[in-house]
Amino acid sequence: MTTEVTLPTTSASPTARQVWTRTRGIALALAVLLAAAVAIALVRSDARHGELDPRSADPYGSRAVAELLADRGVSTRVVTTLDEARAATGPDTTLLVAAPDLLTERQQTRLHAATEGSGGRTFLVAPGGPAVERLAPGVTADPALSYDSALAPACDLPAARRAGTADTGGIRYSSGHLTADACYPSRRLATLLRIPDASAAPQEGTPGDTVVLGAPDILYNDHLDEHGNASLALQLLGSRDHLVWYLPSLTDTTAPEDERGFFDLLPSGWLWGTLQLFIAAALAALWRARRLGPLVPEKLPVAIRASETAEGRARLYRKADARDRAAAALRSATRTRLAPLVGVPVAQAHTPEALLSALSAHTPGENGRHAGGQPLHTLLFGPPPGDDAALITLADQLDALERQVRRP
């Protein structure tokens, strides 16, 4: 009958309860962060699904505008690629660019080249500084946004005067065009600009132009019935028979390839933000540092005898069944003490070739054996003992060897 021997776990191995106690705070924090991220994603996806999409009936969609324009005889077609948007330009078409900032620099340049001189209307929804400068040269976006959403026209543009107050407050623009209509001003800068196309002779009917709108609110379903939003949106988008609604997509495979790296995709100011974080981390490290100078010796509050320390370590080795580590510690300490006694540098105490040849001259044994009959190489560099009795025997033999070498 055989019995299976179960090796005891080491004293340093933490239990499952200890692991849970140590990690439950981190696990709870990660769970809270994950739940918050999921909740935010759900809220944002519910609130912004189909934003500025004329096919979407969501609060931030634009289906109501498209339906009202259809009642007035204006057709609406949605395009998602640059090539489709460029091909749709013409004197009887209004091209609405829903998110100009999503276009790359090269896309913006090509789109402006297609719309310039086409005789149609280009309607830009809330373009930022770099985008508006390329799509509507001569127009500059102010970094400061408008404080108010609902603004009065304060211009001679017929569509604005008929609509009255509207929710155009957002990005504010300034223009160097003398013939531009600057409407709905906020702190002396316009939130709606109409720039006539002076690059070509006017076509038959309505001449071409570009309209820059500082905020998309007048196109949203839930804001269309407020103030004069519906009137302004229908007049600006219904001046031509056809409306092409361009929704730029990041997956536009027909767009020209741009040599843009990872750092080009980061928002402006990221470098200064990273530098500030680095400085803050360095200051925090200096504040939390504990050893800014040389170590200061400190007396122990309690003196512990060497025998107690050795006994405590021996008990730990025994509890862990670590005979290999105990034997290695005994042999290493013995070799370190024997090396100076036989004229071997301490640095070579653990080299068999240097230590064993010198020991052979100081031990009374023969053929590389000490007085107890055990080969020196096996005694000092041999394999670990197989049981506790062999470990005790090894310790006794090492003590005997050291006494032999120290004996005059």
C-alpha cells in the first residue's frame, strides 16, 4: 500500500483570501470604471445616433428638414464619399458638408476646387479654423465660441431677415470678403456667413455662393420648431432643386491617400499637455522621494541573537521542504569561510578548480577526499540531499571539514 505525500505550501505563498483582500480595491475600481464607460457609451450612442443624418428621426438627426424640403419640391440625396460629393456639384445643387473637420487637408482642398465656380451653393456646418480656411478662403474662425445660442439676424440677407431669431450661436467667423453677408453676430463676429462666388461669372438664375454656419442646431429635429430655425434652414437649403447631403466617413476608400502619421491624428496642444504631465509627474516623484541623500544608519530597537535568526530561517526552510536551498546556503557559507584559510581569494571561493586543489593540500584525506571519506567535490559542490537526515549529515560533514582546515 502506497501513500501519497503532499508537499506543504511555502510560508510565502498567499492564500486565496489574502489575494482577494489585497486586490479587491483594484478590482472594484476597475469594475466601476468599466460600468461608467459602458454607461457613457450607451448614453452617447442613444443621444447621437445618426447625428445630422437626413434619414434619422432621432433628436439630433435631420429627417424633419429633409421631409419639409421634399414638400417644397427639393430632393435630398445622401453621399458618403468625396468622389460622390465632387461629382454632385452643379448650378442647381446645394452641397451640404455635415462634418467638414473630418475631412483631411487634401480632401478639403479637392472639395473646394470642385465647388469653386460650379454655380451651386456650398453649405458648411460648423467648420473649425483649418477646415474653413481651406473650404472658404478668406474666412477665419475665432477660437472663442458664442455665449448665446439664439441670436438676431442683424444683416441684410433676405433669408435671415425673414427667419428672424435663430439658434446659430456656436463658432464665430470673420471674413475679408467685402460682399459677404455677416449675420447673427455675437460680440461683433458673425455666426452665419454667406460669401458670393466671385471666381466665375454668375450662372443663369441664382449665382453660386458658400454659406458657413457656426452651429448645427437649426438642422436638428428637436430644435427645428424653435425660433426661426425651420424658416432659416428651409431658405438656405431650398434655394436649389437638389440637395446633396455629404456625410464624411473615416472609411472613405475613394479619398486620396494622405501621408498622416499617428501624431498627425492627435489634437493640437497635445505636446504641451504631455509636457505638463511629465513635469507634474517629476514634481510628484520628488515630493514622494524618501532617499534624496546618503543612507543614515539606525540602531535596531531590539537586538536579536544570531542563533535565533539561524533557527528561524531553518524552520522556514523545513516548513517549505526546501532542502536544496538550505544545502546551497550551507555549502556557500562554508566555501566562503574556507577560501581565505587555504589562500584562495573570496572571489574564487565558488570555483571548484581553484578551491578544491587548495583544499587537498590542507586535508588529511587522499585522492580529493577529506578525513570523513566524502569526496570534496561532492561535499562542497554536490547535488542537494534527498531527505532531512542527509541534510543533517551534510551539515556535520561541512563542520568537520572546516575544523580540519582550521586545525594547526
